[in-house]
Amino acid sequence: MNRLGKKANETLIEMALSADGEECNGPETISTAGSEIPNSSEGLNSTETTLLIPEHQVIDKRHQSKDSIFFRDGVRRIDFVLSYVDDLNKEWEKKLERRKEFESNLQKAGLELEIEDKKESEDGKIFFVKIHAPWEVLITYAEVLNIKVPIRENDIPPLVENPLDCVLFPLRLPEKVMHPEPDYFTAPFSKDKQELYLINDESTFFSPSMRNRIVNYILTRCPYGTEEGKKKFGIKRLLNNGTYTAAYPLHDCQYWKKASDPNCDSERYTLYMEWARFLRFYKEQPLVLIRKYYGEKIGIYFAWLGFYTEMLFLAAVVGLICFLYGLFTMDENMSSKEICDPAIGGEIIMCPLCDRDCEYWRLNTTCEASQYSHLFDNVATLFFAIFMGIWVTLFLEFWKRRQARLKYEWDLVDFEEEQQQLQLRPEYEAKCTQKKKNPITQEMEPYLPLTSQAVRFCISGATVLFWVSLIIASMIAVIVYRLAVYAAFASLMENTQTLQPISGLLTPQLATSVTASCLNFVIIMILNFFYERIAIWITDMEIPRTHMEYENRLTMKMFLFQFVNYYSSCFYVAFFKGKFVGYPGAYTYMFNRWRNEECDPAGCLIELTTQLTIVMAGKQIWGNIQEAIVPWICNWWGRRKARNNPENLYSRWEQDHDLQTFGALGLFYEYLEMVIQFGFITLFVASFPLAPLLALMNNILEIRVDSWKLTTQYRRPVAAKAHSIGVWQEILNGMAILSVVTNAFIVAFTSDMIPRLVYYYAYSENEDLPMSGYINNSLSVFQISDFPERNEPKENPENFVICRYRDYRYPPDHERKYLHTMQFWHILAAKLAFIIIMEHVVFIVKFFVAWMIPDVPADVKAKIKREKYLTQKILHEYELEKLKERLCQGDKRATEKEFIATEGRMELSRAM
């Protein structure tokens, strides 16, 4: 073990405070004060700044690759890059002063800067400020951010090999990709204990992701002056007001080839070759390398997405089996046989589908639709609904175990939330001028008065309520569209000879459902586009105190809106359509004008399937277009001039500058997309067993699309820590519980499962074919002469006397004419009983499974305890060794009692 660390007697913050206006940088720090004005003799241009580098470190620019990620000396690594354009407008002088002040303060904080003049850039317009964090800065802020670093190589033996490893070998990646470096015991960094850590090389001790995290921490808190009597600070404000055009860490190489510099690990190239290419879709993900390159927050997202996709495989297989069951038993379905039989369905005359313009029609015209409805409305539907209720519990519980293992492997066990998450947001500190004493720290800190909070929350709540109301209004508009065009489709399909070949499959109900679903999808996309911007605006207006509060508030607003936006149409078809129709002669109307829709004689489930398929598939296709094609086109357009330039004229910082920005909310939208998909495959899965299969195929593509765009199309995101998926876990838990209720209601009220079972056990009169006669039994009789003028068709060429409609009502010759029969109440009671029984059974199984599966695996618990014990032992031995040195040196403060107390603490630790 080589301990080469240095000790600093004072922190860089103290150095900056004591400087009193002087720059506290070493001789290698490059002044940028005059570089704002290219023609100024007082400033230093990009060539002159090389003179400030010690002679033995100077490298001729002509012999240095511009694809390098180091300063011109070839030694100091570029940890961050700022860019700006020197536009001579009315704000030019103000921006110049801000940049001078900001860069001066960065230097006072210990950072080292190097300027690339605009003459050196590809377009001749952009200045680049390259930032390097020296060792003293890194160790100071590593302690502030509580970063864990290695103290000893992990000696815990690995798990026993899985017997299935030989079978899964084709899915594995090379060991050097999966585990690029050894596993270590770690401890929070302390400047006073540098000899304790495995510091083999100061330049590589902190990984590039750690370095850019530290520099970003400084950038977000560095002041740049006072404006309008308020202290201004933070790179985010400077980006918003145009002082800088971009701020980003660098990728370590081009994604399609390794870096020529042997000091570069070329991790981006490895990620592209082993992870981001679609041909690697069957391979596992290199999560350790993802975490190392992008940070824990992005790593935990891909770990969750990969685990979710793996679990979908089981649901997709079971759903496919249920679908195949429906397909193979389609010819055995007695209901479809009776509908298609010319002697039964062909002789049943149905009441008109709309008022006045529609004609009477024969039931066997819906033959094909009833056959296809059996694909999804069969006994397997009930089994699959119960299975998915249990599957979602297994998914969430096993994810907790997987997450616990990652927390241990990624040194996140004692991590509550990153300092940047818990500390005040710079925007909060800037906008809140009033201060009060923190009861815990006893320090004065800014706060937002209660009255201001109340006003902001009221405005925010009213805005969200308005947009939710707008969604409901748009849904009502789509329903009105369905009612208005339904009569037109019914009339058109009855009278148009050209539609005869497909009239059996394309019923008026299905034609209306398909067009309405497409219209609804377009409205969903338009509302999403506007609301995303509104949600960010109102969340900013609330001025959340911490980053975590900001993300949680935005998440709840966006999810509430997306939930209503995407699922409202499915809820309408599942639970409202065809339930409040009335009966011939007494139909119910919306706004006293449009007659409510009826379900197909085979049920509404096929229409719910159609709605779900169109919205779910359309969202996934559109999402992939947005995520992959749009960034690619933008980058191609931005690089159209530079793509033919040789490498020595197109530097690494310029290449990354031309990429898209991932943004602070980049992962938020990824999680939101997947959680909405999770809702589709759980809330309405009883209507479409193939939904998990569609989701599985989409997610296999999604992993590679996300990895491809992150590796090739976006600038490198700033690394951030996260020990879980955050508030999304609670949202998934809530949706899992709601899915049991919705699927129970779908099986009971949307499918024909319960009416068929009631007929089978209570009303069937044929013992050999129990389901024969079901169709006739489920259709009530209406006497055409009882039609009021508003409903009666204009023509009745065949002089029909009666027509049939879907309901359980007494015939016209009964004393309780057109009232509900006793069978209707039996079916309703059976539906309610089924809902109660199914919910209780599934919930009992869910809670039992959750209780049986511990959140943290036993071996992970043992490893955590072992690591804590060894870490404490190492720290105590270190303290004891230092105390012995002080005793030997005759330090009077190191008393014998202190020595005994330290040894006693070690013994106590061993005993524990």
C-alpha cells in the first residue's frame, strides 16, 4: 500500500477568505481576466497563456492532438468546460464583467483555467474556458461532499457460482467490462487521514465522474457579483442570462474509436461497443462501468430498467400463453358459434344503432368481431389478471433486494442523500431574502415566509387543476366525437357496397373506437407538449428548498397530469361506455342531444383492447422517435460543416459542445415514460394479455436507444449520486395496489366472464352443451311499435315487429314490461361478490409474498456488517498508531489515559 497523500493546514475556502482580493492560485493558474476582449493588449490570448506554464511542461500545440482531454501541458486533466460567444450587443459589457468576476472567484476557490481563443474554434466565434481541479481542491471538497474512497481491497469471498452460469454465458460480457477495477472497502475521505487511503496516484485517485461532480459543486455556488442589491451566484444563472452558452464535462474519447492518449481509459468507446449498439441487445448491462462513467444516479436508472425488462419476460410468456389459449379455443366458443350461425344469429334482428337514420340489422353481421373478442375475453383473462396482481408484487419486492445489493456494491449504504440534494438550492438562496436561525445548526439561513408559500401553492394548485380540467374537457370532446360519428359510421356501413368485404370485421363500434383512439392520442401528445413547460414553470415559481423537494414536486405534478391524460380514455371505455345506455324507447343522451354509445354484442372488451393498443403502441413509437431520431438530426445539422474537418481542427471540447444537452430533468422523463408504460401493463392488462410482450420488446429497444443517445448524441452529464429510484418507488407501489382494483372491475363489468358463468351455473337448460342459448338469453326483446318518434327508424322494409338489444329486461308482454329481470340482479350480485373475493385473495397473497421476501438479502446484510467492522478496525488502528507516534515524540497532550481509552474502544468494536 502506497500512501502518498499531502496534508493541507487550511481549506481552500479559508484560503479564499484570507486572500482579501488576491488570487490564491499557484504559478500554473492561468489568468483569464483579459481574455474577454480578443484585441485588448491587456489580456492574454490563447498563445500567450502557454507562457505561464512551466517550461518543462510546455507541449507544442502542433504536436498535441486537439482530441486530448488535457490542458496544453498534457498533464492537467480538463474536468469541466465553459463556452461563450463574444457578441457585441448592449449586454456585452455586463456579461464581460460577470465573466471576469466569476472566473476570478473560481481561481480564488483553487480551480485552474485555460482559455481557447475563438480564433482556435471551428466556427471562429466561440471561446472555451477549460477548468482543472488540482489535488488540493479535490481533497477539500471530497471531504465536504463526504465522498467514500478505498482503504483496503475487499477480502470477502465472492458468492458461490450459479449453476446456470454456463447456460447464461452467451448473455455475459467480458469480465474486464463488467468489473473494470477491484472491489474495495471504503470510508469517507478526510484530509487529516490521507495516509489511510490507497492513494497510488493523485492524478487518478479521484475518477473523472468524481472530479466533474466536485467542480460542478463549486460552479453552482461560485458568486459573480451583486445586481439590483442582491448577491448573484451559480453557473445556472449565468447560462440562463446568456453570459455562458454551455457548461459541461468532457467525454473521454470519441465513441467510435479509442483515444490515442495512453493515459485515457476510453470508457466511452467501451460503453458504445459493449452496451450502446443494438446488436448487443441480448447482453447484460455493464452497470459498474455505467456507474463509474456517468455516476450512480444514471447507473441506478439503467439497473432498474434492466431489472424491469427481465421481470417482464415472465409476464410476457404467461400473457402469450393466455393469448394462444384464446386463439386455439376460438372455434370452440359457443357464443361466437351462435352469433355466426345463420339459423341463430342470422335470425336475430337487432335494434338500430342510432336514431332515425340507422336500420335494423342482423346479429350475424358481427360474426368476425365476436370471434376476435374471444381472443381476450376468455377464462384465461381471469387467470392472467390474478397472475399480474402477484407478478407486480414480486417485481417490486425483488427490486428492493436488487437495490439493496447495489447500495452495498456502490458504497451507498450510509448514504441518505447527496449533499447537493439536501443543501439549499442556489435559486432558493437567491430568491429568499429573509433569514431565520436553523434550530439544528444554529446558523442563519434564508427562508420563504408562510404567506408567500401559501400564495404560491394556491396558484400552483389552481394551475394544475385547470390543466386536469382541460384534459377532462378534451376527453368529453372525444366522447362527443364518438357519439356524433357513430351514427354516420353505422349508416355508411349499412348502405355502402364497397365496405361489404370488411363489414363483418369493421363494425361501426370498432370504426368509431379506432378513429377516436387515434384522435385521442393526438390530443394527448399536444397537451403533453404544453403541460411539460407549465409544470416546470409552476415548480420554479414555488421555489422548492432543496433539489430533492424540487424533483418530488415536479414528479407529482407531471405524473398526476400524465395519469389523467393517458388513462382517462381507457377508464371511459372500461367503466363507462355501454353502462348507461338505457333501452329502446328510453335511451339516455349526453347534453340531451347525442345518444350514449352501446357496446358490441360480444362486449366492450375488444374496444378497450383497441384503445389500449393504439395509445400504448403510439406512445412508445413516438417516444423512440423523440429520443433517438430528433437528437441525431439536431447533431447532424450542427456538425454538418465540421464533420469533414480533420481531428487537429476539431477539438474534444468542440465535438462535445456540438452535442445535445442531457439536462437536469433528462432522467425524469425516462422514468416518467417507463412508469406510464408500467400503468398500461398493470391497470388494464386483463383486457390485453399481450401488453407485457409489447412492453418487453419496447424495453429491449429502449435500453439500447437510451444508452446509444447518452453515449453518442448527448454531452456527458454531470455525475450525481442516488441510492434508489426515489419517489417513483412509491408511485409504483400505488399503481400496483390500484391495478388489482381496476383489473377486478374490468373482469367483472367490462368482460362477459361473470354473465357467462352465471348462465352456466344457474340458467342453462342444456346439460350436454351448457353454454348453448346464452346469446338468446343475454338479449332482451323490444316491440317496435313502442318506439317514440325520435328513435324510430325512417324505414322498415321487411316489416319487423320486434328487435333485440343487449340487456336483461322483461319482454313487452310481461306485466313488468322493460324492467330489469331477476337475472340482472343475480349477475350484478355475482359481479360485486367477484370483485370483493378477487381483491381480497390477491391482496392477501400480495402482502404474504411481501412479508416472506426480505428487502435486504442475508448475504448483503452480512457483508455490510463485515465491512463496517473492518472499516472501524482500520480507523481505530490508524488512530492508535498516530497516538503511539505522539507518545514517542513526547507530546504531553497524548496521555496514557487517552491511549487506554483508544485501545478500549477497539476492544469494544471487536466485541460488537
